[in-house]
Amino acid sequence: MSRILGNTEMPGNHRLLRVQTPTDTRVAAGYWFRLGLDHGDLSLPVLDHSPGEGWLAFCASQRADYLARGATCSLDGPHGKALQPATGDRRLVLVSDETGLPAAVFATMQLDIHLVLVALEGEAPAFRLRPSRFLVSGMGPGAIAGVGVLEDAGVASRVAHASPLPGCREGALHDLADDWLADLSARERWDTAVAILGTDATVDTLHHQLRGRVGEVHLHPLPGSR
């Protein structure tokens, strides 16, 4: 059994859970764990990790707000595939839905990432948005929002949203990806490796869209968090 070491509020009624874990636990961006809790299981990608202090951090929904520090839980994992650096001189681009965004954030601590394209669902995301300081080709004049924590890590990002949220590209994730691809030359597309993160539905849709249009495509399906 493991213990909850911390449960703090994040934007958008999300919770930041820190969970005790053995110091030799294998952890990488793209891995996810299943937390066994009194009110049901949570399957979540890793957001952060401290091997020295022996904890994993996850972004969970508001339904985890009842968990007090010291509460016990089971921890099953890791599951999934670790994100890998792009091969050769290719640049690495992450394309993710909201489920995979914590894994994308964690990846910025481990890998050289050129760009993150992400789709959000709610109007109060767990990670705050702000005007990006990076120029991204193919984006319309109104698509200026980036994910703040990615901006702080020096990684360019752009956001799609189904409703007209300020600064976001109105539409689905595949619309945002099409905007970006349309402005790249054939050589630039070939020199790009794309890792797709998210639910099975997201990964399948984007894989069909991107296959054959960029140099490499890597699939990282994550369970839909509840």
C-alpha cells in the first residue's frame, strides 16, 4: 500500500496528488499508474516525480478532493510506453488531448521538445493559459494562447477548444494539427517526429491524420482519467 502525501487545489477544480512510491520505481514521461482508492480507481499519467523523496505527482479530477494526507491507496504501474527523443536530427512535436497533457508537461523536464499542440475541453483547465511568446507557423491571428507551464519550460504550444475560448483555435485537435502542417514544407514535415498522447479515440484519429505526413509517428494511448 502507498500513502497520499499531499492533495492541493489546482485551477479548474482539479487536484494535485502526491503519492508515496518506492525510490526504485521506474518513471518516465508517458507512463501512467492506477490508484486504488476507497471511492473507485483513478488511472492517471505521471505529472512529476521525485525519486529522492519517494513520490509521484498526478493531476486528478475534483472527485479526489476527499483524500486526506496520510490516506492509503494502492499503486499499480507503471503502464504504457515512455516517450523517446526524436531520432537523428528530427524535431519532436507532441500532440495531445487534455488527458495526455500532464504527460506532455512531464516530458518537458526530460526531452527536447519543439512544440506541443493540445486540445482542451472545459473552460477552466488545470494548467493556466496565457499569450504565447513563441511564433508558431500556420496559426491564425487569433490563436495566440499557450499553456503557461510549457511556456515557463521554454516550449512553444498552441491550444484548440471546441468553443471560442480567448486565444484558442476554435475547433478540434485535428483542426489545429492541420493548420500547423499546412504551413510546413515537405522537408520540414519529414524532419519532424510526432508523439500522440491521449485516449484511444484521440490517438486513433490523429494517427490516421498524421500517418505518412511527417517523418515519424509514435502512439502513446493513456486511459481516460475520471
